[in-house]
Amino acid sequence: MKYLSEILDGLAFTELQGSADMEISAIVFDSRKVVTGCLFVAVKGEHVDGHDYIEQAVANGAIAVICEELPAHVTGEVDFFMVANSATALGKVAANFYDNPSKKLKLVGVTGTNGKTTIATLLYKLFRDLGYKCGLLSTVENQVNGQVVMATHTTPDPVQVNMLLHDMVEKGCDYCFMEVSSHAVVQHRIEGLKFAGAVFSNLTHDHLDYHKTFEAYRDAKKAFFDGLPKNAFALTNLDDKNGMVMLQNTAAHKKTYGLKSMADYRAKIIENQFTGLLLNIDGEEVWFKLVGSFNAYNLLAVYAAAMLLEQDKAKVLTSLSKLSGAEGRFDYVTAPGGIIGIVDYAHTPDAVQNVLSTIRDVRKGKEKVITVLGCGGDRDKTKRPVMAHVACEWSDKVILTSDNPRSEDPAQIIKDMEKGVDARYKKQVMSIVDRREAIKTAVNLAQPGDIVLVAGKGHEKYQEIKGVRNHFDDKEELQAIFKLME
């Protein structure tokens, strides 16, 4: 319980109706989750407007409401606080309700199209290995110093974020490493949080179904950096053409990393194999368990962030050399006879190319690469043909299949992908709607030494079809098929 006057601290109001002299039991923005004595924040969402549910929230026990417009029928028993933007207000009141936990630990945000999960996860693992208590907010899972809390979004809503951060503070955490999605920035999910630093990985084609233009997508990422305080650090990938855009208007301490440019933190790939990477990183040669040039960037970003957080160089490199990446990121298993299966979360054209170019770089001879690829339903349709085209360019054989079709017809999604298959690639492409059958077919087509890439779902343990989530694990499927070959 906390007094409403404390929760509203720092908010600007356009109109007030009532008093803030009352105790509040919870902050709620979903009328279905209203509890007695709570503050209801009416947020205008993409599909649902919380203002339509104010009366229902009040009937269910809300005793105060933050909104942009007053409802038609106002009862005298409820206090109303009008603001210019309810979504922004939600972040601020959530932070106040949970005693502004982001100010009591060092919160580092990671943004970009690809690499967010790996960078955030490696930072979390690294700092725990260095002896710190830490938290993680990521696509795969949230963790409070080793305690797993399942994730539903890349970046949780403001109430959940602050609740998790508060839990981290209560458990003595020194750091939290958090993925920051473009959706979260635009929807004000990070409003009210104080960041100690931000890391930018890269920017490629994604989420245009939501942002409409690449420029809007880029600017959403940039807005995160624009909001950093002066005492934070802003770390960007200098090799990415949009890397310096992130630093244009930030007040934070600006630093860069890269493999090709004269960045503040630099690395060079010496060896790249299926078993790992040998890098010269900041003048030291170190062997890492991760594979591929994209992971060289991820490792360098983690190293640079650790240096900016004033950690010991030798300890950081020693610890990083022992760590594995995030689940579902270049996960590989081998079958009897030497077929290699790789599971990767690649779900953008650039990510597909990254993982396939890595496979090409590290394969030893003329092993064939067979790629199983799907695209998600109810998501950016413009990337579907591009992803298929990239897969064809970098693979010997491609099987187009379902990912998470969600509410869409999986056969239609595959037809969208087929538009990216040039005539010269037609003979090497198959379309199989059933993902399990597609994976099985890919393995059956493989000869000893060949590489089967199953792309798109990575760590996910489900397949969503017509609103129903059915258990499905790409790595589990590969292992089951390989077991039958013993």
C-alpha cells in the first residue's frame, strides 16, 4: 500500500477531480485485473482503448483513475486525474509505486534488431560470474539472480518491469540487464526508468508492420538513447551504418565498438570454427565458445559494456571465455554419421544471412547446407520474400514451412515467402506446411557431414496456430530424429 500523493509525484495534470489523500493497493491498466483499492490507468492502446473500460474498472473496485478524457458518467466516489498521455503516466506511477527501483541498481538496456538477447544474457552471466547479484529481462526469460520468471514480451509492461526490478532490489541485486524493444520505446514501457547505460547492436529490416517505415523503426531505437541521463554511457556499433545515429542527440557518455572501424573498443577474428571463436579483443587473444562474426560483435559489445561499468579487464575476458550464449542462438547438435543440426532464432533477413554466412565460413569442405525456414503470422509481411531469397542464396537446399502462423493461413504465409524465390532457385526449394515433417525431410535429405539449419523459432517451446499454443521445440525435434538414426 502506498499513498496516492506519493504515486503521483512528478506527474503534470491537465485537470483534477478529487483528492490524492488515500492509500492505493495496486497499479492496474487492464480492467480485468482490477483489485479493490487500486489506481486504474486508462491507456489508449493499438487495438483497445482503456478509456472504454473506466466504468467497469470502477465497478470492480478502482478508487482512483488516471485518464486523458473523462468518461460520460462520473461517480463522486472516484477521483480522476487527467493527463496529456496516460501511457507516459503509467510508467511514472509504476516506478513511484515500487519506490523507483531502477535508481537503486545499475540498469543497462540493450537495443537493436539482432543480438539483444545474446548481449543481455551474456552480460547477466558475466556479472554473476564476477560475483555480483544480477537481474535479466529478456525475450527468452526473466531472471532474478538465478530465479527464472517466464517472459511474455521482449520488454515487459511498466508495472511488471518495476515489480521485477523491485524484486531484484529486495534480493540485493547490483545490476539488471534488459532488452529494450522498439515497441517498448514507442509504447512508453520504459518511461520512468533510470538507465546506467545503453548498448546498440545493429539495425536491419524488421517490425515494419508496426512502425510502417524503416525511419520510424530507427527513430524508436534512437529515442531510447535520446532519453539517457548525462551520467549514463551510450555504447554503439560503429560498423553499423545507423550506429552513430543513436548518439546524435544523447546526453550520455558516448563510446563505440567495432570489428572494421577505428572504434573505442576493437576486436579481430583470428579463427572461426564450429567449436568457437579466437578473437584478438582489445590487444588480447582469447578463445570463446560462441561461433560466427555476429557473435564476435556480441562479445565485443559485452566486453565494452563491462569496461564502461569499470570491471577488471583480465577477469572479464577470463569469464567471457567460459560462457555459452542464449538458448536457441546457434544451438547445434550432431547426429550419428556426422550430420550437424543447428537451431537459431533468426527471424529477420539479416539474421538469416548472419547464421548462414557463419555456417559457410566455418564448414570445412563441400558439406551441403539444408535450411528449414518459416515466417511468423500477424507480423511484418514484407520480410517474408526477402528471408526466403536470402535462404536460397546461402543454402544448397531450402524447405519453406510454418513458424508461428498465429491467426493466418500457414499455406498463404509460405506463398508470400515463395515470391522471393528466383527461377534459378526453384529446383532447390520445397514447401512443407507441417514444421515437424519439414525438419524430418531436411534430415533425411542430409548426407554425413551436411548441415541442417532450423531457423526462426530458436528458444521457443511452442507453435501458435489459430490462437492455440502447442508444444513444439525445434531442438527437441532434431534430437528425436537424430536418436532414431542411432
